[in-house]
Amino acid sequence: MKYVALVYYQEQLINAMSEPEWHALNQECIAGVERLTEQGYFIAGQALQSVDHATNVRVRNGEVLVSDGPFAETKEQLAGFYLLDARDLNEALRLASRIPPARFGTIEVRPVRELPPKDQTGDAS
Amino acid sequence: MQVQASIESLYHRYAPRVRATLIRHLGDFDSAEDALHDAFAAAVNHWPEHGVPDDPLAWLIRVGHRRGIDQIRRRQTARRHAHLLITEEDDEPEPQPIADDPLRLLFTCCHPVLAMPDRLALTLREMAGLTTEQVANALLQKTASLAQRIVRAKRRIRDAGVPYETPDEAELPKRLPDVLGVIYLIFNEGYSRSDGDSVVDVHLADEAIDLAQSLARLLPHGEAFGLLALMLLHDARRAARQDAQGDLVPLEEQQRHLWDKAQIETGMHWLEQALALTPIAPYTLQASIAAVHAKAVDAESTDWRRIERLYEALYRCQPSPVIALNRAVAVAMSDTPDAGLALLDALSSHKQVVTYHLYHAALADLHRRAGHLTDARHAYHNALALCTQGPERRFLARRLAELDQTR
């Protein structure tokens, strides 16, 4: 089964970190991904730039609307994601608990949803 | 490529034993699970080049143990609890797989500090090897809730300091019933759910039988054999218990040629083993009762007198009103419905009994056999009001309708 682990934390906690602390956290994340890969769990994943760099796109009435956001009211911000191949939800939770920001943020684990098969569009005649 | 495929098959063969041993060495489920996967990852790297070791199980446990210790150290350093660092590896004895490890795991999953639903969930996932999703599906629970239950149960085991061990001779009589009770509950969950109302990809009855088979192999105890025999004999009637519409068929109306003869024979074999060790014990006695039914060529030739005596012995082991209820039914069948009704009447002061739908169902059936149609109708209505399971409800409603036709 595939699961996505979404990493959320308060960016202000990160901003308050010293340079060596930030460096150590990054190295820990790199080692964590290495281990997940070695163990065959890691499919894909990426850390994200801070929400200051986020841009939203919406289409309303055929019009493309672009805006900044999300805004700082939200308590924790999305900081990265992992796509994991785990045996079951409990295994995915165990792996997610190893993601370093789990110690000060929240890792949301969601099973992936497979889309239904594509409609047949061949000639009906 | 070939080594790759053989690692895959070795994983299926050895993972449960490596896991059970690593739990003993590393002290908790999650560290063991992590270490297990590190060990297999190391095997994928190492074996294609250096060949599969002579004793893959010992190799995996050794590597898993070393990796597990490394991880625990790293975490402790990260938490700056250097004073908690475990002792140097040199002092540690070489980790060894012990044949008992799966048994320790089973006793831990069924430990009395856990609530019954936790024991069920943990046993199915950790011992039977089902996924969280399969367990949730089989127990008709939400996956996310069940996952939380499993996480909390493991924490409870750690916090309560449940020792990872098989009870010794002195404690076994007290602890074995816990394990047998969990397995039997899993079986009954499966038995009552095989109703075609819900699509379940796992048959809990099969899982329970598999668990009892491993238990019987690891712990040659009469009641373990008795439970296995009981479940095999009951489950042998699976195909006859429902008609084509998925409706419940009572024992006396079952097409006995649909019973699984080979499975009955296996059940009888285990019952013999059980009788040699624990003839007068709850599961062995229940298996003996199931065996009387299995031996009868048709409902009429059932030795009800023997069943009645077995229920009497069972009642002396476990004086529960439910067993008294079954005994009353046996008396009704071997003697007269009125004799059974007199015994049922004596049970009506038990609150546990009068809220139990099968009490009213039994009452209804005996009144029906005795020709007391008004009392029978009344009891069927009471049974229906208390019964929640689809197939049983349909069966009771059908009986009630039959009575109304004979009016």
C-alpha cells in the first residue's frame, strides 16, 4: 500500500533555530531518507520552501486567479512530503514517527486513493 | 536476480521468527520491526555478492540486533541522555533465536493488562500477520481507529513493563486460558460474521485455526489441542450452516453430506490428543460435544444423553448460565421439551440470561416442540427484539412465520 506522509510544523520554530541546529536537522532528514530507501519504503519525497514562496492558482468562471498564501493564521505549515510503500497503516505510522520534524510538528499520514479506471472513449458504433 | 528472489522467499519464511526474537532482544515492537527491515536491507546488499549464509536466520538476527542497538544509541544520543546508553556490545551475549519466541509474542499480545479488543487486534496483526487494513475490515472497524488501538496497545505493553516471556509451569494454568480465549474469540467473530452481509477478504475462523495450530505445535497442552479440535469440528460444518440464500440452517436441519469429512477427522485426531491430557477441561469438553454431533449420521441418532452429561461436566468446570442454558436444551432433546423448559425456567432469574437472545430462542424452540404455540410466539418476539445479527434474525423471523401458518 502507498501512503503519503505530509510534514507540518510551525515555521517560526525553524526560523528560531541556530545555524548548527538547522544543519543537524537537515543531516538527520538526509540520513532518514537514506535508511527508508535502503529498507525499500521510500518512493518519493521532497522538502518544500517556506510558505513565503507559495503561490495559489484558482480558476473561477474561466478566469485564472493567482494569489499569495497560505497565510500565517494557520498554525502549522506544510513543509514537505514523503510517498511511502508500507505493508499497512501501522507500518506507515511507524515510519512517519521516524521523520525528524515529528518531534516538534505533525506528520499527517494518508493512504493514497487510486483513481477509477479511465472511461472507454472508443467508437460506440 | 536469483538471490533477490530467494531473499524475498526467505523474508516470508523467516521474518516472523526474526521479529519475535528481536522483540526479546530490543525490548519493543517498533525497534524490532525497524531492525528487521534493516537486516533484510543488509541482506539485499550483502548476499548477492557474498552468497546466502549457511544459517540465514542467525545471520539476520545478528545483523538486525546490531542495527537495532545502533539505532537505540543514536536516539539516546539525540535526546542527550548519554547516561542511559546501553552497555558495550562486547558484554552482550550473541543473540540467539529461540523456538519459543513466537510463543512469547503470543502471550504478550494476549496479556491481561490489555483490554480484550486490543488483544484481538494485536494478535491478528502481530501473530497472524494481517495488515491493519485487513484486521479493521474483518472486525468492521475504521482503519484509522484500529491503527491507533494497535499503537496504544504496544505503548501499554511497554509502559506496564509486560515481560516478554512464556509463563512458567506454575503460572501457565492461569495464563493459558487468556491466550485460548483470544483465539476462540477471533474464531467466533469469524463464525458469526460469515453471513455474506459484508465482504471480508480475511476469514477470521481460518486465522484462528492457524493460530491454534501454531500454539498446539509450540505448547503441547491438552486445552490447546482441545480448542483446536473444537474449532476444526465446528468449522467443518461451514458449508452446511447456510442455505443458498445465505440463511442460517440449524444443526438438526443441516445437510450432513456437506460437512467437511477430512476436517472432522483432523478434529477427532486432536480431540484424542486432548482427551489423553485434559479430559475434563472447558475446551476439550466442548470439543467432545462437537464430536458427538459430528459422529451422528443424522439429527435423530444424536446421542443427546451423552451431550447432556458433557454439559453437566462443563458446567462443573465453568458454572455459567449460558452453559446451563445449553444443558437445558440437551435435556429437552434426550428427555422431553417440558423437562428442558423446567430447567430454562429456573434460569430466568439471571439477568445475563434474560437479555441474551439465545435464551429466548431456546425457550421459543422448546415451546414450539412442546406445542405451546402462544408461548413460542411470545418467546420468538423477545428473541427478535434482542438479536442484532442479520442471518439469525432472518432465521427467527422464519420460524415465527411458520408458527403463524400452523395457527
